[in-house]
Amino acid sequence: MVEVDGEVHAHRVAADARRDRDLVRMGFRVLRLPRALVQERTAEAVARVVAALAEGA
């Protein structure tokens, strides 16, 4: 699962960590990317997703 985090997530660190733990327990892998990365350096964001997929293959 890819999560794109905006600025609000800087104040939700604990809540995001709990959500990530819950998702992992359900069998998901979670990759968090900053919104700015996705919007401004899309190719790098895609490369991170591809690398994460390769690690889990």
C-alpha cells in the first residue's frame, strides 16, 4: 500500500504508526511517500515504489 503524506502527517506520527501496524497485521506492506516528492519529483517517487516492490518479490 502506498500512502502519500501531506503536511498534516507531521502532526500524526503516532496515529500513522498505529495505522501502519494495523495494516501490516492484515498482511499489507506500507510505503509512505511525502506529498511533495510525489508532486515535484514523480520519477523518484515511482522509482521508490518500484524498489519497494522489488524488495518484496
